[in-house]
Amino acid sequence: MPWIKGFRATSIDKAFLLNAIAAALISSIAVIVKDRLDATTKLAYMDKFKVVLIVTFIASLIVYYTLFILFGFGGGMLV
């Protein structure tokens, strides 16, 4: 049961807005992690790529679960 009941992806506008929120949060986290890795470590390019990939994957899971709890986002993908 979502915490915020009036804002579910029941129309194209709401679905686009919720997806834009998810994409912006995930992209921002990925950019921040990449910038911090560039500034603080001397890892090889592929090692940085692997770290950013793993952190972004975990961040996307957290963002999607949070949006599901708050808004019920993604419930339409259930069979």
C-alpha cells in the first residue's frame, strides 16, 4: 500500500513524471560516485567502471523500491 495514494502512474503524465524522478535520482548518484572516484582514487578505468556499475545498480534498486513504497510505482509490471 503506497504512502502517497493520490499520485500513482495512472496516466501517461504521471508515469512519465515518476520515471523522470527515478532516472534523475539514479543518474545523479552515478555521476556523484564517478566524480568522487576520479578525485580520490587512482583506479584503472575498468575498475572505476565496475565500481560505478555496481553502485548504480544498487542505487537503482533502492530508488525503485523507495518509489514503490511511496507511490506504488512499478506495480503495473507485476503479472
